[in-house]
Amino acid sequence: MKEKGGSRAAVDERYAQWKSLIPVLYDWFANHNLVWPSLSCRWGPQFEKATYKNRQRLYLSEQTDGTVPNTLVIANCEVVKPRVAAAEHISQFNEEARSPFVKKYKTIIHPGEVNRIRELPQNSKIIATHTDSPDVLIWDVEAQPNRQAQLGATESRPDLVPTESRPDLILRGHKDIAEYALAMCPAEPYVLSGGKDKSVVWWSIQDHISALGDSSKTESSPGASGSKGKTANDKDSPKVDPRGVFHGHDSTVEDVQFCPSSAQEFCSVGDDSCLILWDARTGTSPAVKVEKAHGGDVHCVDWNLHDVNYILTGSADNSVRMWDRRNLGSGGAGTPIHKFEGHKAAVLCVQWSPDKASVFGSSAEDGFLNVWDHEKVGNKKNPNSPAGLFFQHAGHRDKIVDFHWNSSDPWTIVSVSDDGESTGGGGTLQIWRMSDLIYRPEDEVLAELENFKAHLASCAPRS
């Protein structure tokens, strides 16, 4: 991260300063060292509630160097509840160690690198993955057998190489590699993907969910013909053809997202700098196309869960832009509501908070995860701080490739960095929740502090 986040010495100094402030800035924090980097991280279902902590599935991956297979990892995560963790405990951790709060539950041998993981909202035990192929792979993670890769399991020791896990379903439709753009619909069991073939592909897995895990049911797929790249377990897994293939981009599609209130509407962004809105009810051409949404490749997009008029995009031009779809014209014109400029390198991921409609996060190659509130844009108190920025997570020392808000535990985030540039390999997974004194209404916080001040005064020895 030398070019993007400053010199190594500057990054280390920044990190040391951040670590000293953990007891002040965070309600809870956990650091988990990864032997292999993970390009994606997602929360799965919460399966146990206790007095002081909850237990929840966590999905991540292992992007290996070939000495062991690439894997999809299902972990059990203990999420400490608010105002439970002691301040001195959360700041005492070893960066090279694995967290006791994260334990591997199951390993799936993945056919190729795991570039993206997305869970089905109606059943988060069903997930989709992207790899370096035209296919989208669907997994029932609870039904899949546990397969543990062994160090040294290479071609010289084929007896140690576990066979690849078989996807429960393969979605066919792309004509070239689809690496990153992947989304699952909140309303229906639909899947959306984008790829190097410049297309957006839309599937329904409704008729196949009941067959997940049943290897006796197979289908052939004419949609696979003419596609480039290797395919996964082509002979064994059932295949599904798309409901629609949508054309409108002039370059690789980098990200896609469904409208939270409509299974027929979605959006996409790409290396052509475009933001496109689609409506499957009106055909496979763009409903709205913003030609120059950014001054560079657009890497990520998200649609607001609470107000479906608002869309976020993040770009290689280092900015996050917020759009109101009511203001977007079909002629390619469009002006963002606001440009959020606080990153010093390409933005890789944006996501609206499930806890407050005006709050969202953005992560970038500069190693920062910024938390913004667009309602604070006009209430700028610090002239040295970007408008709308109210929290900056600086716990990673390399590019943050993915993060995910936890919809089961409010204001809790999991984030992952690829530490290849800073350490030569591996990654860092962090689970954290900022202090509620930071995001709660100011009058509430002041009232609590006054009560605390009065309590201290009452405890003081009387002269």
C-alpha cells in the first residue's frame, strides 16, 4: 500500500495511533489473522442468542497460491453484545493470531478462486459465488460435506488432494468470464451477475431450491455453448438458464444490485463509467443510462434498503456518489445528489447501513473504511473533515476488499483486507462496532454524560 496509503512507516504510525484509540472509538473489536487472503466476507444466519453474545455464521474464502486448493469457508462467529466487552480487552490483541471469536466450522473445496460471495436473503444458508469462469455457483452450505484441504496437497501428492466440492446448482448464461458482479434479490430467489462479456444476466432459482443437495436431479444447459473459461463440475451439477440477458454496457460489468422493493428492477456499473438502471418488465435494454457517472471505472453500487430512490456508486476516481433515480434522465444525463470525497485511492465497496436510512459505508485501496451520513452533509462542524464523514475505521493496513453490515446485530461490521502488498501474503478479518456515543443523537449522548457526571459526583468522598 506504499503508493496508495503512504510509506510503510507512515502506515505503521497511523496504525499505532489508531490502535491506541480503540477503547475510546469502539464498543467491541476483534482481529482475525488469515493465512490466505479472502476477497469477500458476508454474514450468514444467526443461530444462537445468549446473555452476553450471539453466535452467527460467517462466510469467507481462502485464495491460495496453489499448494492447497482454494476454499469457501463457513465459520462460527461469536458476536459480543453492546456494552459488554471491557475496553482494555478489545485493544489487546496479536495481529498475527487468530481470534477466539472466529472458528472454522466447515470447508468447501471451491473450483477456482472465490472472488465474490452473496447470500440469499430468504434463506441465508444458500449462497452464490463467482470465480474465474462464466458460471455462477450456488451452494447449500449446510448440506455440503466438510472437506479439509491439507498443506502440501499438490500434484506430487495426489493422494492428499481432496476432490472439489460439487455445487448444488450452476447458473449458465455468460459468454465470458464473470468475476465480481453478483447480487441476490431481497424479494424473490433471483440472482444477478455481470461479466467481461459486457452483459447483465438474470436468473430465477425458484424451481430448483427444493432440489438443492439432491445429486440425482440434473439438467443440461444450452446456455453454456460458446462461453469462455473453465466451468465447474460440469457433468454432475444441475444447470439453470437465465430469464434474461441485458445489454447496454460498453465494457466489463463490475457490480450489480437489485432494487429492494422490486424483483424486476436492478442496476449495474462498469469499467465504461456508466450507471445503468434496468426494468425486466420493459425489455433487455437500459431503462436509464448515466453515461459518465464517475471520472473513472465504477467498481461498486448499492441500492438503499429504506428509500429506494437512493443509489450509491464507488469508483476508481476515489469518490462515492449518491444518486436520486427520480433525477436521472433517459438521455444519459444525471447529476449526483452529492459527491463524497474522503478516500485517497480507488473505492472498492459501498453499502447502505441496515440500521439507519441515511448512513452508509465505503472501503477503498487506501486501507480505510469510512462511515458516512448524508443527512450531516449540510451540518459540517470540522472544516478539515469531508462533508458527511462521521467515522473512519483505520484498523486495516492494506486495501479493504469487502465489508458487510450485520443485519442481526445493529452497527456491527465485518471487513477484510488483502495484505499482499504490505506483508507479502495473507489477509486480515476484523469484526467491529463503533461506540454508540458516536452515532446516537447528540442530545441523548449529552444527557447520558450528564447523568454519569452526576453519578461520579455522588460517589466522590465528602469533605
